[in-house]
Amino acid sequence: MSPVKTASLSRYMDSTNQKFFNLYTDWFRQMKYRLRELDLTHPQFQILATVHGLSLQNTEITQIMVAKAADVDAMTASAIITKLSREDLLDRYPGKKNPRSKALSLTQAGEEKLQQALDIVNQFDQDLWSQFDASLPESIDQAQAVVKTHHF
């Protein structure tokens, strides 16, 4: 006989965790489909948007700053940044404050690609989330604040 209890599995399958996972998976699949027309992944979009956002407030943007602001681990951010740099969407150059660190900026092609992606993502955001109660963003913010305080 299996040690898995049917009641435990049933409770999990009906749980908020499972519903959230299903929602996230469907959302991510649709986002991925829309960005594919630009040959861009969602994490790449996140990095481009973060670099641009940080550049509005800072004179020098480093990979570490981008990883933290995008909430991506440093190794993943580095791999994405390297790929975006090879595709001429990001410039990487020695930092002025610390020449051993890499500073980043969007290229002209990167700015154009980011604007195209923003148009797609903002339209998707409007199309999808406008179907829900207007208080949903606030509920998501509250849930995120709670989740961020749980350190395991």
C-alpha cells in the first residue's frame, strides 16, 4: 500500500499553492508566447527593463545592481546579460567606480527592443488583468509582502 494519503493529495490539489502554480504557469506560457515574436524571453525582458529603470536613477549600473533589482540570482543575471550583450542589446564595459566590475547600458537596439516588448507586455497586462476586480493588484501586493517575510 502506498504511504501517500489520498486526503493529503486531495487537499494539496485543491490548495491555494496549486491554484497559484497553475495561474503562474498559464500566465508565463502566454507571456512567453507574446515575447517570442521579438525573440525575447521574459527573464531577458526583465533584465532590459531593469537596466533601463536603474539608468533613470543612477549614472552607473552594475550587474549586481541589476540582479538585486530584478530579483534574479547573480549567476542567472550574468548569463542573461552576456547573451543580451552578444545580441547587441546591452553594452558591458569596465565600471568607472570599480574597473573590475562591469557597468551596463542599453544600446539603441536594446532601447528599441525594450519599447516593443513594453508595448506587448502592457497590452497583455491590460487584456488579462482588466477582467478581474480592481482590488486584485492590492491583494497581490499584500500576498507578496507576506511571502517576502517568510525566510526558510
